[in-house]
Amino acid sequence: MSVSNGDVLKVTVEATLIDGSIAQNVFYLKAHILGIPMGDTTVVDYCVDYVEAAYSNIEASMVEETIFGPIQVDTVEWTGTKWETTYHVGEADVDLEPSSTNDPFPNQIAPFTVAHTERPKSKGRKFLFGYHEQTALGSYLTAGEVTLIAAFLTDVINNQTLGALDYLEPGVIRKGANEFLPFTSGTVQNVVGTQRRRRPGVGV
């Protein structure tokens, strides 16, 4: 099979935390492929590059017991009433090895980023799992950590180049409407947040 121009990809990043809990971040990427459709394996490889580029900025801030699993890449389509997963493009391991030996935050506590679109109510929020306690003083992240998280966010909102004219465009799907909204900017808070629990495969 292959990925064609206009396809929307759902990329799920999953990791096992120190206590065995599973954490997920979900990303949406719209394919802009002007030539012939691109093979599944090739697209998955580019998604691996996208994920590794972002998380490599912060992997040293995660405790070493945080184990990344293979990323999952699927296509999603608007069915007329909602977005549904329609095709499994593939999966692949990522070369990410958290290395901190410090104590972790409780799972509920995590730094976070917000990626903005042109629609004020449509945003991509990411809680960064597996962080160690020395990245913050009280509830405030250190200045150096804010810089690293900003680099993560920059890679998250930037296009993933596929070729001279082809690329994957990061953004969010609008709940309840057939609309993909590209990211236009992002914000990093200097305070840690409280992430609510999500069922596996749910959330952004």
C-alpha cells in the first residue's frame, strides 16, 4: 500500500514508565505528496525521523527507566460524522534512550507544550512524560530545561521534509468537522502541569 497526497497520518508515540504505566503522545501529520504515492515503509521511516528529532532534545531529561516502544503510524479519515482510523501504515522502533538517574516526577506531573493553529480553540497539547525532578525548582522549570523543551516544540511544529516538494505537515484534526488545522506557532510554559489520565489511543 502507499500514502497519497492529502492523507492524514496519526503517529502514536508510546513509552513504558518506571512503574510500568503506559504513556502516549499522539501527533497528526498531513501528507503533501505531489508526485506518485509514497510507500508505507518510506513514510514510516520519515515519521521515525520526525519523532526522533523532537524527542532527542529532551531524552536526557527523562529517567533511564522510561522505555520507548515502537511508534504506530495509521491513516485517519472523516466519515461524515467523526474521524476514524482507516489503515495501519506500519510501525517502527525509535532510537531514543532516556538517561537520567535522578528521581522521576509522579506520573501525573509533567512539563507541557501547546502548539497553536489559526483557530483559537484548536490546539495540540503535549505532556512530556518520564521527566526527572531536578528539571524544576518547586513547580518552575529551570531556564535550561525551558530551552530544551522549546527545541522539542520547534521540531514538533515544523514540517517533515520528504523531498524537494513533498513534506508532512504537523497539525490537529478538528473534532466534529472535516478539517485539518496546521500548526502556526507554539508556547512553552515554565511551570509543570497536571496531566489527566487518558485511555490508550485517546487524546493528542
